[in-house]
Amino acid sequence: MNPSPLPTLADIAAAIARVADPEFGLSIVDLGLIYDLRVKGDEVQVTMTLTSFYCPAGEVILGGVKAAAESVPGVSRAEVRLTWEPPWTPDCLTPAGRAQLGWDAPRVEP
Amino acid sequence: MSPRFDPAPPPAAGLPPGASASAWPLAWMGLGLLWLLVAAGWLVAQPDLLTLPHFHPATVGWVHLWLPGGLLAICIGACYQLMPVVLGPPLRTPRGGMAAHLTLHTVGITALTLAFASGRYAHAGLAGLPVTVGTLLLFTTALRTWWFSTRRDVVAWCLPLSTGWLVLTTLSGVLLACNRAHGFLSGDILLFLRAHAHVGLAGFFLTLLQGMTFQLIPMFTMAELRGRRALPTGFWLTQIALPLLITGWVVGTGALIVVASALLTAGVGASAAALVLTLRSRRRRQLERPVRVFLIGGVLGALTMGGGVALAVWPLPADLALRSALAYGVLLIPGALSLMILGMTGKILPFLIWLRAYGPHLGQRPVPLATKLGWPRLEAVGGGLLLTASLGLGTAALTQAPALARIAAGVLAAAILALALNAGRMAWHLVPKRPRG
């Protein structure tokens, strides 16, 4: 039996992109929560943030990212690091995320 | 500057902490919806309840089933869920405290409603005791969790303050019910009853809404918190107005009541201004239906409050004053407050169910969104009917129209049934499914 091939960044990114924020329905990649992704052999390190320090789904989302990364064949262990630097702002949204939120219309200012 | 890292959570084996913590809040919300259903059914059977004087025993019984029964139970569930999220530290509740509070509240409200409905005020006083002990448990939990938190904005302050006002509400209720049986208080009891009602309505519900709205609305609409001066001004004006209002009612000083009402109205106005500014900064263009229901309730509440101030300022003929006070209460309790709380429940409940049913599977298999667990059309029907019923009941109370009261009671029951069925559909996701094949 052949050992699993080493995972690629693209494989990991695709798996993580399937994790959606339960409230907005956007992929966490489109939300701009993933700051850094590294693969060292069969180990993965994800650095990410949350939309708010008080995000009630924070722990679940972090657990989901870890599970998604570890579901990729060839990954033995995924480490998910949470950072608040730089803090997330809506400017982190990808164009796809902005479109899904209907944000491409001119912004309403008070 | 190097990035600041916080430790990642443990692997998603079993229920994540957030999911296991959702069980008690869900139980509270289920209990609240059940009591609203019973109260709506009661009103269909006896539609003249809301056209009787507001101090009639049956009316008082119905209001206690709807307000501290239904709406308060839902809010208590939300408080237990949001406290650790908003404040940071784990919930500082004594061992068995959650089960004890739910039991005390269930027993207390059931007995309280039955005692009021049958006009047994001494029994109502006794029945209020377990409710009071329960509110003390909630208050101490909020205070201790807040004490260990570093957050000190109005969102954090609203938790110990609102629950503190709630303790005062239940204590004063017990005192007034016992007084009705034993007559140890001197003075105008009707004014004391108004003080009791306003400590509950403005003290607990308004304080909670003036704080928690500014946690939830930015989160649900992806908005920035704006109105950074208006927000604390509104909140603290309410906290200043409340002791003045209570003193005004208890002592019977009309001028003090007017001043306190003006301060309270200014406080609500400042909070409304902060909310409008916050909403205008939102990134999520389309407001979801539950958020719209919440906002409609807020507008109705502000208008009704204006009417309440007018009632306090302008003397009316006795009969009209009585009918206006009843209409004010109806528009505020089954109307504005219910729209706001049930609107917010439409956001919190599916999230709690999602957390428990699908949170542990996130990243492992496809899971539905929290916003897709219910029946959107039923939710829309429920919200629309609730607004229609509120306006109908308010008009029926003001005009003393029994036919309109009957129709509006039926509409209210249909609204609650629709919202409860939608909640049931969401809760169905908690039932473990057998794998196909």
C-alpha cells in the first residue's frame, strides 16, 4: 500500500474554504479570516482571526478549520492559531464575499 | 510588531464548549414559547381579558403568564447564553444553579398565574417567592461573571443592572401581593403597582435592550458600532430616570414622574440615534426578517412610550385614562416588547440549535446554515400577524370593542402558533437522524 502523497497548499486551502460562517453563510476564506497557511511535510499550520472577539461561534469555527485541514489525505496534524493582529475589518472580505453580502453597492454613510 | 497569538481551542471532538452550553438557554426559550402559546390560547378563550381594567385579577394573571412567563423566560435563556460570550469569563453560576433556576421559575410562574387568575393574592405572594429566588440566582451569576470580566461598556453593564432591576421587580411583586392579602402598606396601591410594572419593563427589559442591542445588531448586520456618545448617554439616562420614576410612583409626586419620564424618553431617543447610526454603517445590505421585526417593535415601543409620557402629563377623564392605560400596556407588552424579543429570538434560537446540532460536524461534512433551519414563510407570517394583533388589541383596549378584541386575540394566537411551529421545525434538527440505507 502506497503512503498518502504529501498535501499541497491548494488542497488545504480548498478544504478550509468549505467551512462556512454559520451566520453569514460565507466561506471563511471569502470572509477574509485566514491570514496565513503553511504546510511542513504532513503538518499544517493555519493562522486566522474571527470577525469579533465576542464571536459566539468562534470555538466551533476554529474546530471546523482544524477538522477540515486534517481531513485532507496526507495531513497528520493541523494547528490552528488565533490572532487578533491585525484585527479583522470588513475590508478583509474578498470580492466574492462582498458580492454575496450585496456590499458592492455604494456604502451608506450617516 | 509581532502578531499576538492566542492558544487554539482543543480539537473538535464531541461537543464544543459553546454547543454544550446551549442546552439550558434552549430549555429556557422552549419554556418561554410554551407559555406564550398557553397565554395566547387563554386569550382566545377569554378575549375580554384585555378590555377589563388592567388591575383585574384575570388580566393580571394573563399578563404575568405572558411577561414574566413567556418573554422573561426567553430573555433569561438569552442572558445565560450571552453572558460568557459578551463578558469573557465562563458563567459563574453555582453548581446546579441552572437547573434550580429553571425549576423555580417554572413552578413559580405556573402557581403565580393560577393564583392571580383565581384572585388569591396571598397565594400569589407565596408563588412569587420561588420566582424571586430564581432571579437572585440570575443576578448573582451576572454580577459574578461581570466582576471577573474586564469589559465595562454598556453591553457589559446591562447584564448586572438589568438582572438587579429584575430582583427588585420580583421582590416588590411579592410585597404587593402579600399587601393585597394583609393590607400593611398605606398609600395608593395603584401607584405602587405602576412602580412595580415600570421597574420590570424599564428596569429589566429596557436596560437589557439598551445594552444587548449594541452587541447583537452589529454582529447580525456586520455593522460598526456608531454613536459612541449617544450610546452611553442613552443607557445611563435610563439608569438615572428609573429611581426617580419609582420614587415618583411610590411617593405619588406627579412632577417627579414627569421629569423621570422625560429623562427616560431622552435616554431611549439617544439609544435609538446610536442604533440608526450603527445600522447605517452596516455591510450586510439586506436586513433579515427577524432583525426587521425587532426594529418594527422598537419603533412601536418608542411611539407607545411617547403615549405613556403624554398620559403622565395630560390629565384625562377617569374612564378615558383607564382605557388609555390599558391600551398603553397592551401596545407595549404583547406589542412592542414581544415584537422585539421574538424578533431577536428568530436570530438567537436557530444559532443555538445549529451550534448544538451541527457545530461539532463543521469542517467534517456539509452542514446547513443557521439561517436555513426554519421555515422562512412561516416566520414572515408570524411576524406580520404579531404586529397586526398588537395594533388590533391596542385599539380594542382603547375603544372597548369586544368584537375587535376577539378577532385580535385569534390573530395573536395564530401569530404565536406560527412562530412556535417554526421554532419546532428548527428544533427538529436536534433529533438524531438515522443514516439512510
